Amino acid sequence: MKISPQTIVSVLCGLLLLQATSVRSDEPAAPADPFQPPAVQTNNVPVISRVFVNGLRQYQNVRSASFAGWAPDGRGILVQTRFGNTSQLHRVYSPDGRREQVTFFDEPAGGRFLPGTDDGTLLVTMSSGGNEDYQVYLVKNGRAGRLTDGKSRNLAGPILKDGSRLIIANNSRNGKDTDLYITSTNQPGSFKRILETDGEYWRAVDWSPDKFTLAINHYVSINESYPALLDILTGSKRPIPAPAPGKVSFGDMTFSFDGKHLYAACDAVGEFRHLARIDTKTFEYNWLSSNIPWNVSSIKVEPETGIIAFTTNEDGASALYLLADINQQKEQQVVTPGGRFILQADIPTRVELPLGIIRSLEFSPDGRQLGFTFSPASAPSEAYSLNLSDGKLTRWTHSEVGGLDTSRFISPQQIQYPTFDAKLIPAYYFKPRGTTAKKPAAVVINIHGGPESQYRPYFSSFDQFLLNELGIAVIRPNVRGSAGYGKTYVGLDNGEKREDSVKDIGALLDWVKAQPELDGSRVAVYGGSYGGYMVLASMAHFPERITAGVDIVGLASFTTFLKNTKEYRRDLRRAEYGDERDPKMAAIFQHINPTNNVQKIQGALLVAHGKNDPRVPFVVAEEVVAKVEATGSKVWTIYADNEGHGFRKKANRDYLSAAIAMFLWGQLQ
């Protein structure tokens, strides 16, 4: 249902009249918005027009499904999807077959089947109101029993194949340091600390087949980490030495089927994280994907055959590869959509799949299938499996798309544009239909967070609404500092170079202006978390070129952020952004903090934030709004009592997206 121009004009007239009318204390309060959820508070936001509520309704009811693992008894899979206000877990018994919801919580629930059981017992992780103080539960027959203390932050780690013992990372000792514990799933509360940390962040990655050795990784930053093998009986660590001097980072790691090797993604021999086979006795490295000039993202090993499956991130899209284990004597033959192959131990076999993003790899209990989430750019994510015996790719879920015509969903073009220092910045450009030089489109530049994240071409129903209903173009750049393009590129915005990434947005504005089908005078910036910093900084740097900005849980002040973010996160973030206690960095922050540059902003601003945000605390939003409004400008603010770092509850998300749509249309037309 395309919104007619005549209807939009009438809505705009009402918006302009409302915004032009000052509200005095003796005037009656504005009418209540029937679409505003009880947990949401707003200021300066008009009553949401039914035009936008109705126009968005189909897009807001586009669903997706994520693969969450195989049932241990082989009878189907687990998926995460949303049918109510929050995402829950559902069992799907066969492709396109019976679906059974198995969790029913008020909060979003993630998790997996408990291995070694055939009664459908689940291991579930949830937090309350977006506070990210996760608790771990065992759910059986719909009844939840909490394994953790209900107060601290808990992260479920690797679990033994028989489901008897689980590693949990927990900060209960002092709220700052995250220690590693082992717990029995049969004895709730039986926590034994196996690694006490002091100012370091260690993560348990995989459990050796010997049941007594853990692969763990000390994360410092995206460019620096230090793996080790941990003996859970003695608590002793054997550091895994890097094969090259200097800072080295390790990503995903998993043991071979016999525990004699560790397969790890490591960037020691170039710009990218390549797949290495590391001998667990001698720590000798053998490189298996050095001919693939992209990062290895995820690694899985089939525990009986030893087959290794791994994915790479190739300019945003995923590629899937298979390998045999060097110690597996039996020939490993597989069938993929590209044909029949005998797997090699040192030469990866690429699996030909459609273009998209692959997540959550897992072999089936019988080892014959590989399950995963598949996300194309022009359709919602779904659960899939690849049968390695016959090469059949099977789609398990077909999520509703709100009755929309999926053939009208628009895929992006990959572009590169030159920036101030002659580097080329990669981006994805979504172009609405009917856009011409005579009828140029307004533009929304959507900037990812992180900062060491990356926009990958996943499906966004809100982007499709902007494209198909409002005729607004969407550009998603991966400015310097983004992951996925090599370790040099990801470090180009560190420390005093922070604003170089903002200059990349200025270069994108130049590119937009040069495109005849785009209107460079009607541009909005949009971003969340660190992307919110980029929104505010861009509005301050290019005030006459940016019409409006949407800041979602944005990092408006590095100083306020670092002083108030949860203590368990603080040192990790200092490693990326810089230490506000260092006088040199404090001076840099003083110069670049958007809160100190709001007087330069000319465009309209919308700020949304969850009051329980543990990452970018709510006080950051309050600070920037107060400073902008002190200049005489009004800010549309949307705050939620029951959200944290982003809006995850459907009622809140629906209201927020309608408000953003109305805001953008009002500013860009």
C-alpha cells in the first residue's frame, strides 16, 4: 500500500502547524497518542499520524527466523522467531512442518537444546528490560529453573556433548571482573570457579573432547587477543603463542574431533583472519585459508567424522567451505550443490550457495547435515540445512512478510566512493524505483555502530518501507574503522584519528551530490550506538548539508560514556576509544564530543534511548538533548522504561519506527 502524495501533504500541513505552535504552561496538554505504548515517554513528538501507522503495519509484521540448533534426538530444529511482543524459541519438527512454541516469556529469549537429552530440555538466556544482566535457565515442559543468581551478569559458554557440565562467565565477585565457572546442569547452584580474572576479559570458546581442557581467549581489542588452554582440574593456563611478533587477534576457535588440534581464525600472517590448524602439543601453525583474502567468521567441527565447516566474510556476503581433518584416516566424501567432492585436509572446498549471510552453523546429530541461518539482502532470515549426502539445500521456515509483494523488495548495489585521503570507502546503495534526474530522491545515510562492526547486506523491512512507500534512497557506508576489510582499515579511526571516519561521511555527501538521481539538499543521517555518535558528529561537521538526524542509543559524549558505562565494559571500551583519564585523550574527547559541538547543528534531531541501557547509559541521551535544546532547538525524544541498548519489544519498536518515518518524511520533503 503506497502512501499517496495527497495524504502525505495533509499530514505535513498538520505537522507544520503543530511544530509552529508554541506551547505555554496555561495551555491544555497535547492529546494522548493512542499508538504510544505505556512504557514509552516522549517530548516534542506529535501524535503519530494514522497514515504512517497503517502504512508501516505490513512492514512491521514481516517476521524472520534464526536457526538455534538441532534437536538432540534428531527430531527437528530449534528456531528463534517472534509471534508476540518478544522473540521466543520454537521447535520445528520438519521442513515447513509442525512448529511448536517452547518458551513464553515477557523478555526476548535465546538459547539451545540441552545436549544429551531427548525430552526437549532447553538452555535459555534472558535479561530483564534490556539491562543485559543475563540469567541462565533450564526450561523443561515449559517450566523454567534458574541456574544463576538472578543478580549478576552471566554468559553461557561451551557445554559438554552429554550436556552434563556448562561453562558460565559471571561477574558476581565484584561486578567488574568476569570470572569463569563450571556448573552442573543436574545440580543448579553448583558453581565452581575455574578462572579468576583481574582486569582482563577472558572468554571460554570450546571444550576439548578430553572433557578437561578448555580453549579460552583473552580479548583486549579487535586487533589484539591472547588464547590459551585451561586445565579445569588444576586451573593452570598454557598460553598459545602467536606465530608472529606484534599484536595478533584471534576470532572463532574450536577443537578438532580428536582434540589434537585447534582450528582458529587468526590474523598473524596478513590483513585478514585466516584459518589456522594449531597443534595442541607443539603449537605449530598450519595455514589453511591464506589464499582467501577475507576474514574467517565461524568454524564448526563434526565430532565423529572430523569434517570442518567454516564461513568467510567476503565483502559483506558469506561463503561456506569444508575441510577434512588431517588425522581422519577415512576418506570424507560430500555432495554439495556444486557436485560431489572428496574433502582435503589442506585445501578448502567451497560450497556454492546463494548470495547472503550465513550464521549459527551446526552439524546435525547424525553428522549428515549442516544447519544455519541464511539472510539474503532482499528477504527475511530463515533457517536452512545442507544435506552433505545428496547436496540438497532445504529451507525449514517460511516466515510471513506481512502480505507484501516480495518481488518489490529492493536489493542494494555495492559502491565505492573516494574520500579525503584518496582511500575508497565501501558502501551499499539502495535505490528506489522511479528515481531519475528529473525526480531525484531524498537520502538516508544509515551508519553502523561498533565502531569495529560492519554493515552487511541483511534484510531490513524499515529500509524497504523507506524505499517503496516514501521513495527515499538508503545508503549504508562502511567508513574507516569498520571490520571486514583488513586489520589496517579497522584501525584507521583509533584515538586521535576518530574524526577521520566523520570525514568519510563528508565524502559520501560529495558522492550523493554528484549523482543526478539523488537530491543532495535532502539528506538525513541515521545511526545507533557508535552510529549515533557518527550522526551527531556529522550534523556538527556538515550542518548546511544535513537536514535531519536520528540518534538511537547514541554515544554523544565519550567522556560521559566512559565514566558511566557498566564497569565490566569500561576497560574494553577504553582500548578502542582511548582512556578519558589520560590528559591527552581527555583533551581530544573535549574537542570531538558531540555534546561540546551542538551549537553547530542546524538540522532537526530525533533521539531515542532505553533507560536500562548498560552500554551507553541513559544519562548520555539526557545530556545531549539538554545541550541541543539550550540552543533553542527542539528535539524529538523517545525514551522507554523497559528497554536497554536498542528497542527490542515489538510494541515499542513499532511506535519508534512510525515516529522515525513521520520525522524523516516531514524533514526530507
